[in-house]
Amino acid sequence: MTKLKIEDLDKIAEDVRRKMTIREGGGKVKITVHMGTCGIAAGARTVMSAFLNEIDIHNIKDVIITTSGCAGLCSKEPMATVEYGEQAPVKYIELNETKVKKIFDDHVLKGKFVQEYALAIGSERIQ
Amino acid sequence: MEDLSLHILDIAENSINAGAKNIEIAIIEDSSKDLLTIEIKDDGKGMDADTIANVTNPFFTTRTTRRVGLGLAFLEEAANSTGGKLRVESELTTGTKVIAEFQLSHIDRKPVGNIADTIVMILAGNPEINLRYYQENNASKFLFDTNDVKKITNEIKINSIEILKFIRQYLEENVNKINK
């Protein structure tokens, strides 16, 4: 099998373009993975990868995934914040791939937050 | 940090927080000199002399959420433990360059790890960044540039899941084999 070349992206881009018309705009759910030094050392990259994987499996288009820095609770990393529509953001702590799956199924897809993994509801403010 | 790719992700996050639009990452493996060099260069806001002097001091940080900053200190430790060193060059408003040198064959040299994952995660969270990744060893050279991707994807965001999947697979096939 020959290795992928960057030109092979052309076909994929074409596919995406064709599908784009039926996509919903905006982004109903926003996921922020905390990627500070503490987060990365605790496994934030694996958590982010797991979220991307779930987005891919469920083939949903209205989820925005992004990263932020340390939230000041390094001992609870890896952490992520999920914002579902107009609901208050929920901060999840000590994440792993199994927890991500559950959070994705319940919160991201259905809007029901997973209380047992949550630290708090709300968002830190940096002055 | 388990491997060098995680250090790279960490330093690149610094670049992004410093407002960088362009980030260049290079991994140069020179077995004739028994040297592994990692460079992360950005066009972020840069640092003044006082900040550079304190940059690997864990108890110095520009952040206000907590009073320690460990990213560069960890990387320096990783380099020092192989007999290598860390250098930071920076100029206010121009950008910062972090250079970490490792003895390639040193028993304590961490493995390079999963570069594909690191690059994909940077792009997933920060699609507006232009990223160049270059690697070189005695046998081969490889360059990945998001500008080449964006020329093909045009209006499609680089962090669309299909594009990220392609980039990951492309990098896994072309990158991870070279560095152990």
C-alpha cells in the first residue's frame, strides 16, 4: 500500500464540501479541554482525542471542541468543560476515555449532565 | 510528561497563549553527533529580558490563576537529564524560540512519542494557527505545513473531523516511523 500524500486530501475535501450544505451551523455544544502543563501531564491529549473520536463515531456536526489553559485545579486534571446550548457550563474532573464516552452519550448528545464526574456548574473568571 | 511529544504540545500551547499565528516545530535527529534537537518557534508576543531570565524557574509565571509555571522547567529537566540543555531566545513583539537538546542515545532520553496526536490536538483546538512541522534524520526529511492543507481545503475548517482524521493518518504514516 502506498503512503498517503497530502494531495489525497483533495477527495476528502470534496466529500466534505458536498455534505456541507446539509450541515447545521453554529454549534450547539462546546467542549473545552484544559490543556495546561498539568492537564497534558495528566492525560489531556488522550481525553481530547477521545472526544474527537466520539464526534467522529456519532457523525455530529454541531459540536465545537477547543482547548484552554490551567484552571487552577491541577490535582483534578484532566478536566473539560461542556457547554450545552444555553445551559450553564459543567466542569468535569479526573477524566479518562470511559468517562468521556459517558459524558458524550448523556451530556453532549442528550443535554443531561453527568453529575458523578462533575466538579461544579459554572465557569471560572480571570480578571 | 511521558514523552517528548507531550512536551511539544505543552510548549505549543504557550505559543498559542502568547498570541502566535505561526508556529514552527522541528525535530532534528543527528546520530553522527548523537544529538536530538527539538525547536519550537512562534511569532507570539515574546518576552522581555527579565521574563526570559526566569523562564525555567517553576516559581515564576505570568499567569494569575496560580503561582507556579512548570512547562519549560519540565522540558529543561528532561534535556538536562540526558546531558543536554534548553535555550530560550525571545524578543518582545517578535516571538519566541525554544530549543531543547538531548543526547540521542542517552538512557534517560524520553521517547519522541506520538507527534501525529500532538499536531492534531493543536489544530483541533486552534484551527486558525499556521503550523509547520519539520523533521530530519540521517536517512530522511519530512515537512508538514498547514498552508498546504488549507490550499486544498479552502473554506472547510481544518478542524472538521474528516480533515483532522486525514491529517492524523497522513502524519502517522509519514512521521512516527522515523522517530522512535
